[in-house]
Amino acid sequence: MTGVVVDSGSVVWVDAAEPGEAVAAAGSKIGRLADLHRAGVEVPQGFAVTVDAYRRHCADAGLDPRIDAILAPLAADPAGPSEAEVGTASAAIRELFVTTPMSDALVAEITEAYEELCVRCVDVNVPTAVRSSATGEDAADASFAGIFDTYLGVSGAPRVLDAVRACWGSLFTARALAYRLRKGISHHDMPIAVGVIELIHARASGVAFSVHPVTGKPDRVVIETSWGWGEAIVQGVVDPDHIEVGKTDGRVLRYDVAHKAIVSAFDFADGRVTEVEMPARLADRRVLDDEQIGAVVEAVSAIERHYGYPVDVEWVISRHRRAGDGICIVQSRPVTVTAQEQAPVAYDPVALAQKYVFSGKPVPGR
Amino acid sequence: MANVVPLGEYTGDWYPGYKPEHFDFPYVVDAPSPFKPGDEDAFWFLDFHWSRGLTPLAATLWSADGYCAGTQGASESLPLPPGRGVTCRFAGTHLYGSPIPETDPREIAARANRLGTNLPHFLQNYRSIWEAGRDELEATWDYFRGIDLATVPTAELGTLIRQARRYHKRAMEIHFNVMYPMLVNFLGFYGSCAEMGIDTGLVGKFLQGEDTKIMELDRELYALAVKARQAGLSQVFADNEPGRMREALSAHGGSASQWLTDFDDWLQVWGHRTDATCDVGVPSWIEDNTNAFGNIKTFLMKETDHDFEAAARNALDERDAAIDAARSGLTREEQAVFDGGLAANQAANFPWWQDDHNYYIDLKVMLPLRQACQELADRVGADRRDDMLYLFWPELLDVAAGKPYGGELRSLVTDRRQYFDHWHTRRSEMPKVLGTVPDSVEDPVLIEIFGINPGSLRAVQNPDAANETTLTGVAAARGIATGVARVLQSSDELHRVAPGEILVCESTSPNWTPAFGKIAAAVCDGGGMLSHAAIVGREYGVPTVTAVGIATVAIGDGDKIEVDGTNGRVTILKRAAELAGAGQDTTGQP
């Protein structure tokens, strides 16, 4: 080590990741973002602290043997560890990550990348979303979806570095540990990357599905949205507006305005996004106009076309967006709903009678 | 596990003098009979169409020709893949129906294939099929009308009676051969609407507003009421009971005489109808004017005239608005399915047919037989003109063939009248279901006409039904109303309903329609979205809940209830007894 910052592969930029290597280096979450960028989808600026960087940190800082020492007794118990034992082990490992400093080289490399991000965003200490991006996460088996940490509004290099280490530690949350123990997966087989992504100043955010997430109907886009950042929706703490749009003609089929009691807002004092009470004058107001709905539908449809299978996305409308601009996509993954049977294309009284009257089940709606 | 309601006492004796050969008629799959041991294995539901009970002739002919030839034959010819029509049994004078299941998978598959050919063929040719059947029946009807019974030699009455029965049987073939495919088409459309997220409360609206023969009849009857008002007869109607109205009007003289002449002319056109479905035991309006007068009396109670044209326009506007609202929430692909289903159902419009066919079939099809039986009664010197209706078919043919109507038969008729009256009074205590009760049914007639669904099946098995205060059913016509409940056994009691009260009954049929002009709401044990009460409730804007299952059990006459026709909920707010107690309260508050 010379102390000179070189490209050691610890950082990969969303807009520079090599096709085919993006997911391996940056984890599935950030890898997909890189993928989308190449496909022409509007995504935020940012970079990932790579899987390699995590591996080297664990090896160089001596974390690997200490983690294995904590985990060994859990795996040895044939009856499986108790919830309390898993919780204790999780806390111990996460504490290791918090207290174990990164190498100077890695600190320098991440700091350099963060400063570059500030320049790109024309901001000082640009607020970021620091997101865990595990390998295997968001894959066809979505059991890990949302299991690892995300920190919104992280601003300034020291805080970013802390958040990165906290995300690393979240590979060992009690839930993740218990899951891997149950499935017999080693944490070595699913190393983690961490994305450091420009935090888009959100007027409104939400999720969008290129098929109906419950019925699997492929003829519509389903959108759920609220004011501010999308965390409150993803975590399910706010009842969002629900919108369904026909894919063929882009017509809004329904728009159910919800009473949105909670909003994810940026807390300037604390420097992070947090959940607060929704201002009364916004709670019952319709979030999206038709133009915005159209932009969301266009974005999610383009992503579905790109991958060739149904997707759900998290999207943000920035404060600076004007009508006609695209929508910023912050996350995308395959939809895990099972595909429904082929939808009928014309009225077929015989088929419908067999399905609804002579099926041995009550007629729907009765 | 399916619940079994024991048949208990209902498998005992039947009508005095009954012999099994009295039921020796051709049938398709299963013959009708009184309940017999072993019937517990099937599911039986109390048929609301005949809440008065049925005389021996009415019971045997309807069950044999209507259900066991009509529905079973139609279920074979369409066919219904998993069902073979309806059979029936009697508990006393009360008819219980039962769907006959097809359980052989190979048969079901073969029948499904045949349905695949026959249903589209029916839908493409619906109009000509129905109109040909209707015209055939009208031609036969005209044949009977052309006969002056007084001039028919007694020796030929037997032939006439056989012809009259055959007319009824043929009518039932046509009836069910049209009804089953229409219902299958409707329920398939209904199911797909539900799956597409359409509010199923709207589905009936998509098909409303087409003019029917029964609606025409109602308008003509109303025109008579307007004439009575213009002739200054409102007070006569207000002061007299329907049963004595002709007498009162005759005594009034003057404008009343002219009005009575108009009324009798009107009856010759529109009075060939009974206030019952295919029941030879019930008179036509010509034979008994009471209900015609009663309906006119009801019309005259209302201060303002009913604007039929405005109501019809409103129904069409509502229909179009409902269709637009439903379509706007569908994707283009779904719209293609919806539009196709709507077109098929508007062409073969079940709610329309359900009303219209009653005029051509159900309400008059038994009249030729009834009149021939009355004529025979006159010829053989019977005590009463309806004596023959208390005979079984072979006995009736014997009398027509010249067997003396005396001694034994005559006294049997007396005994059978007593039997009929006894069971008539027991109607309200008849179990709604008997035998092995399933969780749901597949026969379209049971689903749509009888309103049998998982909810109603659960409700009727509730041992504490009489004490329930919150009831649910099919939300048939929107709106909420509160009022005093009038629980009626049959339309014979309609005069008990005062304006603003709530009608509670097993089910309604077209003869109940005028009552919808004065009631605040309606609640029925049976009936689906397209039952008579549902259709008329929507047309008159009367909140209506059908398929409650236990409305006539749980709701007491005089109870104060709330009917929520939007959500299909009925709440008993105060029992009649409490209301009576409150009436004695010094505050005088109701």
C-alpha cells in the first residue's frame, strides 16, 4: 500500500459499470440501476462500494474469523438456535462492523467518490441514499427483499462511511441470520455491496407494478403513491393513493385517493429522512395528475420491455421535474406474483359458464 | 361436513286417499312424490313460488310437468354439465325442490362438450327460438279462448282437460329450454364482471329498462286508476275493501257504472292472469276481481300520479350511466370481453325475459285447465266449483269419463280441503331447507331464481334464526329505508300493507308489483339479482334485499326494521312487542 489512491475496484459508478459485471460488483439493487441507466432509463447519480471492497474489509480487518467464531455455536446446534441466541449473535456482529474502521485506502477511495458525486450533483455534502445491495437480494426468490438496511438523507463523507459500515452489518440482522441458518446458506456466499446514491428531492414517490401485484393481470400498471419519499409506502406505514392504468391505451381505470396520514420527509436538523405526520392540507389531496401518471406508466412499461418480464419499481418525482420530463427510477426488480392464466380476449359464454357457474365454486360476487 | 336436516314428520302420510300411482307420470331423471325415507341424502329447499300450499291437482301437475319434465328435460337438452335439473317432494302441501347432480366425470365432460355446441347456437338464435315458442303457446291459448265451455258436451270435457294439461306441459318445455341457457349466459357474464372488479350491484342495471308485457299490463291498470280518479271515485275506493268494491261501485251508480263497464272491458284483455305461478288452484282476475280492485285502490292512495314514461326514461339513463361507469374502469382487453358479454345479454336479456315470459306462461298457463275443471264440477253437481282441483289426475279423468262424483270421492275432497287448510296455516313453520345441505349449488335456476348462495345456505341453517337481528342478503336495489315490517305469506295479504311500510315475504312475483308503488322497502327470503323483487325494486327505487334466507323467520310482523339495499343488510331495530309497550308510554313517542 502506497497511500496513493488507485482504482482498486472498491467503487463502481452507476453510469460506468460494465454490462454483465454490474450485478456481480455492485449487488443486484445497484447493478440493476446501472443496467437501467444503460437502457436509457432516468436513474439517480451514484456509485456502489463493491462486493470486493466488502470482502477485503472483512479479510483485512480480521472480521472473518471473529464473525465465524460468533456464528459457529449457532450452526452447531442440531435443533437450531433460539431466537434470543440469534438476536445476541446479530447484535455482536453488527457491533463489530460499527467499531471496526475501514482501511485508509478504502476511506480515501469512498471519500473521493462521494466528493465526485457532490460535484456531479452541483451540491456540497449532497444528501444521499445509502442502500444495501446484496448479491442474491431481489432475485427470483425475493425472501430477502427489504431485509437489509437503507439510510436516506446521509450527508457528508464521514456519515456516508458510517452508513456504509452499518449497511455491511445489516447482512447480519437477526432476520437475515435466521433465514440463512434455516436454509443452510453461508454469509460468505452472499457478500454485500452498498450503493451511495444521490437523494432525489422528492415531491412525490411511489411504487409501480407492470402487472397487477395480486391478481397478476398483465393488462394494467398499478401505482401506489404518496407525497415525499417512498419509505413510508415501502414500509407500509402510510395508506397510499392507488391507481390502475390500462397498458394498451394508457387510460386511468381507477384512482382511489387515500387518507395519507404519514409522510417521509427530510429532517434538516437531523440530516436524514424520517416519518412525520402528514400536513392536513396534503393528506387527502390527490398526489398525481394525469401527466405524471403517464410518465410513471411509460417508465415502468419501458423497464418491463427491457427485461422481458414483469417488474416492480420504486420511483421518485423530483421537486424540479416539469411536465414532459421523465420519472426517476430508484429501484427495480422482478415481480414475484405468480402469472395468472391467460386472460380471455373475447366474450366466450361457454368458457365463462364453465369457469364461473359449473366450477363447483360459488359464482364470484355471490 | 354437510349438515343434515332430518325429514322427521314430513315422510308420513300425504293427502287423504293418496296412492303412489297418482304420481305415475313420465319424468326425465327423477319422479316427484311426497317425501320418502332416504330423501335425507339429497338437498331440499322450500320453494317460495307456492307459499299458499298446493291442492292435489296443482301439486302433482306442476311438479310432474314443470319440474320433473320441464327442468329435467331442459337440463338434458342444453345440457347443464354437472346438473340434471330439479326434482321435488312434498311436505304436506308444501313443495321442496332439489337439484339433481351429475357426478360421473366422463358424463360431465361429454355434457360440457354438448353445451359448447348448444349454448352458442341458442344465443345466436335466441329471438327466433323464444318467439316461436311464445307464438306456439299463444296459438294454443287462442284455441282455448275460442271454446265456449258451456257448449262443450260433457263427454268431451276429458279431452279438453288432457289438452289443457298438455298445453301446460309444453309451456314448461319452452319455459325451461329458454330459461336455462339465458341464465347460464347471464351468470357467466355476471361472474366475469365480478372478476373484472365491477360492482355486481350494477350488473342488473346493465340490462334494465326494456319494456315488457307485464309493464304494459301495469300501465294499463294504472290508466284505469287514473280514470277512476277523474270520475270522482277515489273516495269509493278509499272507503271500501277490494272484495266488496264491485258492489260499492254498483251502488254508487253514475260515473261508477261507466267505469265498471270500462273495467270489465279491460279485464277481457288483461284479466287472464292469476296471482300465482302455474297454480291451477288460483283464480284469474276475471274470476276474482279482488286483487285488481286492490291494486287500483293502492294506486289511488298516492297523491301524485306515477309517471311511467319518466320512470322508463330514468331506468334507461341509469342503465347507460351504469354501463359507462363499469366500462371506464376496465382495460381495453377487458372492455372487449365486457362489451361482448353485454351485447349477448342485451340480445338475450334475461331480466326482460323473466318479466315478459310471466305474462305469456306462468300467470295464465293453468287457466284453461282450471276452467275446464270448473265446468266439469258444474256438470257433475259438485259442492263447489273448485272441487275437481282436490282430485288427483287419474281421479279427475275418471270423473270426466263419467264415473259418478259422489260418496267416497266427494268426502275425500272435503278431507283434502281440511288437509290443505291445515298445512296452509303451517307455512311459516316449514323448514327452509331439509336433507343434506351443501355449501353452494351449481344449478343456475337455484342460484338466480331462488337466490341460493353460500350466505343464504348458512343463514337458513342457523338454529337461532328467529332471534337474529342483523340479516344479510343480495343487495338487489340500492338505498336505505326504515319502517314497520309487514310479513306476508302470499299476495293474498297485500291489503295489509300500508304506504311507507316494509314488505317482507318469501318472494314476489308480478302480481306483487303494484305494492312497490307504496312500500318503503322490500325484503325476501329468496331471489337473486334478477328476481322479480330485485327488478321491480330497482325500477321503483325501492331499497330491496333478496336471498336473506330467514327474513320471514327472523322478522316479526310489526317489527321496526332498517333495510340497506346498497349493502344487502337488514337490521331489526325494535320488536313489535317493544313498540307496543312504547305505545303505552305516556310520552306517546313511537
